[in-house]
Amino acid sequence: MIAALLVNLLRLLLLPVSALRWAFAAPRGGYVVLEIDGRVVDLQPPRVRLALWWRPRKRAPLSVERVREIGKHLMKDPRPAGLLLRMRSVHAGPAVLASLRDALLEIRAGGKDIVAYLPMGADNAMLLLASAARAVVVGPETLVSPLGFAVEGRYVRRALEQVGVEPEVFAKGMYKNAGEVLVRDTMSEAQREQVGALLDARLGDLIAALAQGRRVDRETAARWIDEAPYGAEQAVARGIIDAVAYEDELEHMLAAGLLPGTTAPRRAEASAGGSAGVGALAAGRRHARGRLVAAGRYLSARRGLSLRPMLPRPIIGVVEVHGAIVSRARFRGASLASEERLVASLRAARQNPRIRGVILHIDSPGGSALASDRIHHEVTRLAEVKPVVACMSNVAASGGYYVAAAAHAIVAQPQTITGSIGVVSARFAFGPLLERLGVSTDVVKRGARADLFSPSRRLDAGERAVLERELDAIYATFLRVVGRGRRRPVEEIEPLAQGRVYSGAEAQARGLVDMLGGFERALHELRQMIGPKAAAIEPAIVRASRYIPPPPLLPAPVPTLLELVGLRGIASEVALAIHCEGERVLAYCAEAADVD
């Protein structure tokens, strides 16, 4: 409270300066420039409060949350004409791209213009975003490449055979395919089917975006993709983009109103040598610099006019489940959803009276089954006393879906990868390799299966039967968790499981997801659950790093079948293999269906 008071006093003293800064933040008829170059995420990451001189601060990724904040101010501000997107590269998953495009479309629907400038050319992702703009301009000598999407699988059975390594894969669910790259030479029909469905969804989304944004029919948009790539001028002739320009030319064209869709002369007319066109470009050169303002400067000027709340306000908690799910993060720097941190955060959200509800933001392919089960338990306990909505981002599959199942409602984008309700386990026998290297193995044991998990030999039929039985039990547990969360009998869930992954749209049609949308949709749904006075409650990320004891009257943990067997999953990332060593794994293998 004291800190807020001091900050507010300082802002009041500087209010005349802040008002003057805001007055010049966006000239009338100008454009706010949003730079997109690199990673894009749903939520704004926390600021690094202290940057050491030997560790320079990394540039934070652009967030959809920040774009929505810029859009809200733009739509209330009559001075700027709109938003100029300057996109050099975009690294984001399909769900984040969909959310960002939705935010841009909202800005256009609010009466503001959007122009997209792509100085390095355009690929699938950039054209998907640029389809939300009124005009699209690329740099000279670039390629416009809406090539569509492809999946390549790498199969290593013969390579392992040559070096003397014998893989043994156990899977429950005909679509649970993470281990097939070890034991096959080609893609299975089940894998081809589900990957094909995901590709159909991605391609359909791109075709629909191009058709809507460029105002053509779907057949034309599909033909653009099949006949790509194009040179910049050829793309203009096809109607995929509107113009080609260097960066300084773009600023002049904006100032002079020379882009398609305006009443001013077009660029072609200006370059024809007419005095009106030359005069327009000359006027643009004189005034363009003053008509553009960086989005960061614009947002900072607006924030300088606001005061901090003096008293604690109710908030909506956001708990992030990002990265592979592990019991404990053993080193820093990896993107991991640590059970320790998440359990502490969920308990903090449960016990904090200011937090009226929680959004579980999930972007995870799963991981440790034990960690997933414990996180799911804490979500269940939280949902007993506060409304919880799961918001699925790019991937919320296998263990990621396991965690989401306890929420009161699940929201996903149409392109979210989800489902993968199944179990997979794999082990390697290095006996033949050791023999080739001249290494012999001799064993002394007490207990018929004391060396069950020894990598020096293959399992016998009885041992394989034991592991198959335990996998059946884990799979049954997963089905019960989903059935309880979806309030449906297991008999209805089992046909939807089988380890199959779905797009968000497919999952919603099958009842595994409640509604389609991004974070804003999840926020709206949670506010509806909280009550009519929740419209003004803002979200805040909950991150608890210290241990928090369980809430009172927590029932004694019941041993689950997940704790009865040690299964080692096929890790899609090295970090997952390191952090989940010796643990059970429920993971969707992203590399088995990586869409490019």
C-alpha cells in the first residue's frame, strides 16, 4: 500500500508531463508500429527486475496479451489511423497464431486500419497474420511462400539393429505412436490417419484466412498454396499481396495514402510520372517520420496516466503449465512444468482470498505420469472451492490433458493439439551391442525378476505380460480421470481415447473440449462463473516458488496404479528424458507429428 501511494504521488506530480507525452504519442492520422520478430506467446512473461552487466537482459517475446492492450487503447483513441505490423519473423504455435489473429481482427472491427509490412517475405504463419490486415506489403526481391504443411517421420529401427540395440515398446491405444519410430521403417496407418487430420485442419485454417483476408473464394486460396512459392511482384499480380516496397517507401506510401483501399492515388499512378503522384510522394517523405510511433512508446505514454490501486483488489489467478511436466526441475533454463512449483502455485491460489477463480493455462505435451497425477489432484482440490477454467494453447495432450480434465470448463483454439489419452513405454536392450564391444554380463540376483529393468537383456514372455497388465491399469486410470472430469461414463470416453490426438475443433465436436477460443474466451467464461460483478476483475499470474503445506482436511493420498510400476517414456525432448528419469511418462511425442 505504501509503495502504491508513493508511486501514485510521483505520477500525480508528473501528470502534466505525462499528459503532454500522451498528446504527442500518436499524431492524428498516424500509425502505431508493432514489431513482430521472433517468439510470440499468449501471456506476458514476468519482467526481470535486475539485469546483471555480464548477463544482458534478453528481449521479452511479444504476447497476445500486450497486443490486446494496445488494441483497447487504439480503439478508444480517435487520433491514430491504425496499426502498422512490421513482421520480420514469427515463431509461434498454431493456437497462439490464431489468438493473435483474433486480436488483430478485433482491432479492425473496432474501426482501426491495419497494414502489414513483411520486409523479409512471407511464409504460412506471416500470411495467416497478415490476412487480418487491410493491405499487405512485402520487401523487394523476397519470396511469398504459402506452401502448406508437411510432416516427416524419422524411423530408426534398422539403425538400432545395425549397432546392436533392441527396442521394446509397450503402448495402450492404437494411436499412441511415440514409440513406433523405434520399431518400424514407415509410418503406421493409424499415425498417418491422425496426422492427416491435423494437417487438414491446419491447411483449412490457412485457406479460410487467405480467402477472408484477400476477399477471394476458397478454391482460389487453395490454388495459391498449391502453386507457391512466388516472387514478390508475381504475388502482387496474383492478388496474394498488395504492393512491394522498401521500408522508407512504405512510410511515404502510408503518409500519402497510396496503398490499395484508400482514396488517394495508388502507387502505380504515383510512379507513372504524373505531377500529382510525385507531389504525393514528396509530401509523404516530409511527413512520414512524424506519423509513425512505436507501440512500446505509445503504450508507455498511456500507462503513465493511470494510477495504481491503493487497496488490494480481487484478482483472477493464472497458473501456467508450460513445457514438459516433471516432478522436479533439475536445472534452470529449460521450459518445464515442475510439479513442485505448480502444486505450490495451486495451493497459493486456493488459500488466497483475493483470488476469486483460476485459469489453468496449458501449453504442454505431458510428461511424468506421477507429476501429472499430483497436479491433477491439486486442481481437483482447487475446483472444490473456486471456479477453474483450463485454457489450452498450442499443445495440451496426454499429461497436459490429464491435468486439464479436473477443470470446470476447457477452452481451446481450433488448432490446439489435444487428446492423446493413452500410455506408452519403451526400454532398450543393449545386449547385442555389448557383445560386439566385447563386454560380457554376469548377474547374481535374488528374486526371479530382480533384473527386470536391466538394459543388458530382453524381457521374457512372463515379464512382458506383467508390464502389459500394468499398462492396462494405468490406461484405465487415465480413462476414469477423463470420464470424471467430462462427467461422462468411461464407456463413452474409451472410443475417443486410444492415444489419438485431435485438433481443438475435433475435440470440441467430440466433447473433450467445451468451447473454442483463446485466453480472452477463457477469461470471459471464468468471469461468468464468478458472478455479475466479476467483469472488472483482472488476471494475474500466480507463481509460488516456496513450499506451501496442503490445505486443511486434505484426505490421505490414495495409492494409485500410476505409482505401482516404473515406466520410462520415449522423451520427445532431452530435457524430458533427464527430468523424468525413472518416472512414469504420459507424453504426446511432438516430433512424431511436427507440422511445418
